[in-house]
Amino acid sequence: MHVDLNLLTALDALLEEGSVAGAAARLHVSAPAMSRTLGRIRRATGDQILVRTGRTMTPTPYSLAIREQVHGLVHQAQAVLSPERDVDLANLERTFTLRWHDALTHACGPALLAAVRSQAPGVRLRFVPESSTDTHELRRGEVDLETSTSEPSPSEIHYEKVGLDSLVVAVRSGHPLTEGPLSIERYTAAEHVTVSRRGRLSDPIDDALAAHGLRRRVVAAVPTGATALQLVRHSDLVVAVPELISRPLLGDLALRVLPLPLDMPTVPMYLAWHQRYDSDRAHTWLRGQARSVMRAACRSPAQSPAHQAGEGRDHRPGPGLTR
């Protein structure tokens, strides 16, 4: 039999992306070339694989049935043809892209960059901000490592809980709330700013206040903690932020940190990557460096094994690092 195993890689990309254009971008080929490859796959399998439905493409029952099998075969082939080898860090030339929350970048970025530079001077780190919408760069391989306060939902995204953080209240020095104990009533009566990359004017704190029959006034929403603290620094606004990962920003003498007068869950910190990098020794090394600096900044959880997303999933973002 004359079987072109490259068709399996293309089929895997088509089934994961659900479009010719997406599969072409993932494999770095042109859309016409991927369209021709889809034609060859259709002739080889006797099935349409993807069919046009309006402006989108829908997988056929056959392609849905073989999706996991194809994915497994591709990874088995990669394991056979690319056996694990020790990575030569001193001569490693590679750029890693990390999508991290801005507060975490402030807290952990300098230590991570220093560790990477001392061990692998040829490695470059590219920090990119969180998007205002859910994106698929991690799945497409355009982002190598991502941090989140909620467990990733796609099954192909692997993750590890590396720390826990707690919310605190940040106000300017001399703010009226700094005079005397901070009660829940005094906290609620202040004007607030939320941190939300989607511009949301409410978060889980509002749900907790509602349970007490209280409602706060949120006058602004900003995408990053650094921006929120800058607003607080020059006004009587109040913001709740994760204390440990925001600590470098909270060190400003113009700011004061107060305990949050509410019982709120701790904020989990997850490190996530695509399963294609599980056997990548350089990526494994980078994950280890990131894990170390994040655990140094956050309280380590009691258990932190690497997980494949699936059980006990909570899709809600943690308070204070809203999505």
C-alpha cells in the first residue's frame, strides 16, 4: 500500500480547527494547498470529512468518529520519529510566547527572565497581554504557556495548579477607609473600580455582598490591575486585587492595603499548555522555571500534580482576576 502519512497530520489539523483556513494556518501552508489536501483525504477515505454549512464547515459523522483515533496516531508517530533527547540549554535558540495576567508578569516576570537568561542565554521570552475575548492561540501553538484563574476546558489543554492567592483592598494613602477598622458597610459605601479585560462592572464580590443584602457602587472597569491601582492612587476609589501577585505594585508608598471585610474564596493560579508540548524537553524545562517563580510568589496548593482538564471543572474565573 502507498499511504501518505502526511495526510494524517493534515486530517488531524482539519478536525481540530474545523476549517480549511484554520488548518492551513496551523500547518503553515496556503489555504489552496490545504484545500487540495482535503480533496486527497476525501478520495482516500471515501468521506467528505467537512461539509459546507452556510459560512462554516461541519464535520461528518465519520470524521467525528475517527477524530480521537487520528489524534492519537499523529502523537504516536511524533513520539516514534522524535524520541526524547536531553536539551542543550547553553545552545538552545528559541522564542517562547507567554500570555500572562499583568499582575503576574509584574510579580514573576523579572525572576523568570533572570532564571532563563542564566541557564539558556539564547532563549527569548515574549510576554503578551490577555485578550478581551477567549482565543485559540494556545491550541494553535501561537502561545506556549498561559496563566489563568480557572481550569481550561478544552481536553487537549493540560494544566497545573501552582498557587493560591487572596484578595485585599487597595486604597490611596490617607483614604478615609484607612481611619479605623474597615467594616463591610464602610467598604460597600465607597466607590469602586473593577478589573476586567471584558469591561465587566461586576464580579463575585458583588454576589457576596448581595448575600448580606448590600450593593456597592462600581464607577469604572479597567482591563488590568496596574491601571486600577493607578486610578486608586489618585482618587478615593477602592479596588480588590490578589495580594501576593500584586505585591510589587502594592509596594507604592502612595497606596495602602486593607483586609477585605468579606469571606471570599482564594484565587487559584493555573499554568496551562497544549498537550503537543508534553514531550518537548525545552518546553518542559520552561514550565519548570515558570512553576518555580509562580510558587515563590503564591502560596503553593496542597497538591499540584499536572492534570488533563476533565474532572471537577469550574469554569468561573476567580474573583479579582476577572476574564
